[in-house]
Amino acid sequence: MLPMSTVWRWYSRGCATSGIDLAAKPIILLQLVLLLVLASVLLSSASATIVQSGPDIQAAIAKSAPGDTIIVGAGEHSTFEVDKPLKIIAAGAEIHAGIQKPAITISSDGVSISGFMIQGIGKDTTSKFNYYMQNPEAAAGQRLDLPNAAILVNGNDAVIGNTTIFGAEAGVFTDSALNISLRNDTFESCDSGVIVKSCDPGKIVSCAFSKCNMAGMDIEGCGEFIIRNNSVTDTTNVGLLLKESSACNVTDNQFSGNMEGLFLWNSSFNDILGNSADQNYYGIALAGSNNNTVMDNTANDNRRSEIVKGFGVGISLQENCSWNVIARNTARRDFNGFEAIKDCKLNVIYGNNASDNTHGLRMDKNYNNLIFGNNFARNKINAYENASRNTWNTTIGNYYSDYKGKDENNDGIGDQPYTLPGMESKSVDSRPLIRPYAAVIRSADELRAESMMYARYRNLEDENAKPYKIVNGAIMIQAQVPTGPPEFPESKPIFD
């Protein structure tokens, strides 16, 4: 039985009773009533097996038929494996995972699990080695590189809902299982809350991740994955790592108090929409990632002191990012509100609001990015670039609260250009705005097309050649692809 602690806030001593004393245990009566009501509903439309407290879930699975529903009562239960399509619903059921022994193993397609409370086991390489040395038969034919998972998913179309997992090396782990769905789950103090590899498609919706070590969500090699309305807080490293994945939708999530809130690495054609990132070291960051749409996100108060005191970035384009659209986002009270560093090109930065940051926008060692329609207000330095050649206006430029020029014809555009400060900067905004700009809604495709129209530089020395070539009607861009894991280089400001 799980010990009384502040960790297991839903724990009650009523769960420890296998017998039922209705007079002394009113919580058991409530659970029993709920189970009976649920059972009556299920029995009216499908067969069901009712399982009370005790190590008998595996036996119930053995005697059930595909499509059955198993209802698990309160109490502590043994680990089990689901090898047929079943729905298993728990009410206060607790399970302890072990070394290389998941609390629940899903090895069939079409399995649904809900309502469990699982105590996981953390990363322990020595214990894992000793376990397999002492139990060689357990190692036969097994992958010994798998993390200690609370729930291991080896079947397609798995659904895991309303389940709480604490302290696992991996709360949920799956590799090459398709169409996994997690909803309303809670992951606390895990090494990684969820590790999903090569899953296409899948969903993680309305889940909560807190105090994880490596990652709240680690999504690798996935496509058409939906990550929506989750919260990830106080993760030591990254809240959500989207690695080598494409066509994913990351919408309306909250990333707070992490080292990196949301990080895309070698990931392309994803939509990052309406998320909130605050009090991270990096709110939203991309590296080696192309053709993503980062729109309508909020990245405020990203300032930490782990690496550089008071440093933090709202939205960052790291090395070799191209054709991304960064539009209508808000960054306030960060150190760098927005930045693009080292060989980022043909990105569009449009309609964003950067205010009350130390630096509103930093462009460093990149070229042919299109920057227009943004509002830079009350930043210590509104916008600057270093060793870069970018385009800072189309028919309109950007609004800078420190612009000192005049507008003699009252057309809303300054008569004098705004010179971008910075070391080796040669750029100017030729059409700076007199008043803040209310961004017109424009599609990502339209903005990318405009970026191509205004691209002028093949490199920092060549001001006349195009930075791309057209082969058989397709635009070809050269870009180096990172070959190592994500790195978060120290980003130093040019100005104090």
C-alpha cells in the first residue's frame, strides 16, 4: 500500500481495506455505489467483468473476451498486461511499477485504460543491470535499453485517460505504436512524463506535467501528432521536445518554470499556435527546423539565472532555421523578446509585439529574413542586428517607440529611415511606422511568398544574387542539418 504522503494527495486509508465495512468506511460505500452505477450502464450495452480489490486483474483479463469492460475497485493491485482489446476502468486502484516491470503493459490494439494511480520507479542503471544478471530468463528476447516505464504501450489505438503517474523514469513509453491517445492524465516527478517515438498520428490533450527531470513530453519521429491544452511546469530541462517530427499541431498549451518551454529540433511543417510560455530560460525555441508556423503565442517574463543572471528569451530561432513564419506573437518582460541567430534565413517575422524587454529583437549572423509590421515598444534596445543582412520593411516597416523622425505628409510612415543598431549592422528600416501597427491576419503561405519576393542576399557579401535557385519549378535552399542533440548556447547581448 502506498504510504501516506503529500505526494499521493488522493490517498485515503479506505483504499487499504479489501473488505467492506459500510458503517465505518463511508468512502468505500461511495466508491461501491459509483462502481455499481457504472457497471449497470456498461452491462446494459456490453459484457463486463467486475474486479474488486486484490491481485486479480490479470485473471480477469484472462477470462474476458475482446471488447469486454473490466471495472477495477479501490486498493492496491499487481502489475498486469493487456493482450486483447479491452476497456479497463479503475476507481482508486493503485499499482507499483518495478525495475523493467511496467505497472501496465499494453500489447494489444484497441485497449483503453483509465482511472489508475501508479507509483513508478526512477532511472537506476545499476539495479537494472543487477536485475537482468540475476534473472537472465527475463532478459531473453527483451530490449534492455527501454526506460523503467509506468505504462508501456506496444499496441496501436491505445487510450490512456484520467490516470496519475508519479516518479517513473518514463510515465508512458511507446515506440512505433500508432494512434496513441492520452487525455486528462497527470505526471509528477518523472524523469520524462511521456516518451513517444515513431507514432503517427497521436494525441496528448488536457494533461498536466510537473517537476519532471528530462522532459514533460518527448515526442520523436512523429507525424500528425496533436498536443493541445496541456500544462508543463517546473521541468528541469524541456517542457515539450518535438524532435524530427512533422505536421504536428501544438496548440493552447502552457509552459511555465521550465529550462526550455517548447523546443523544436529538426522538425518541420508544424503549427505552434496560441501557447503560453513564461518564466522559462527559453520560452519557445527552434533549431534546424523549417517551414513551421509560430503564431499567436505569448512569451512573457522569461528571465532566469541558471546560466546568465536575468537572461531569458521569449521566442528564439536557433541555428539553420528557414522558411518559418513568426507572426502575431507577444513577448514582454523577457531579456530578448525575439531572436534569430546563426544562419537563419527566409523567415518572416511579422505582426509581433515586443515590449518592456531588455532587447525586443536580436538578429545575429543571418540574412534574408523579412521583418515588418512588428511593434517594438519600451524595450531597452528595440531591435538590432549583428553581422546580418535582413530586410526590415515591405510597403510598411515596423513601429519603434524610440523613432525620432517626422511624418510631414501624415501617411503614418516616417520620412527618415530607422537605422538598426548593432555591430557590423548595415540595415535600415526605410518605412518606419509612426504609430503601433494592428496586424492584418495573413496566411503563413502568403507571408512566405512575400519573403521570397524581398530576399536579396546570397550571403553577407553578395547584395545582388538570390539566396536560392529554382530547379524544375521547385525552390531549392541549402541548409545544414544539425547532427547532434539540441544545444542551448549562451546568448550574450551586444549592449549592456
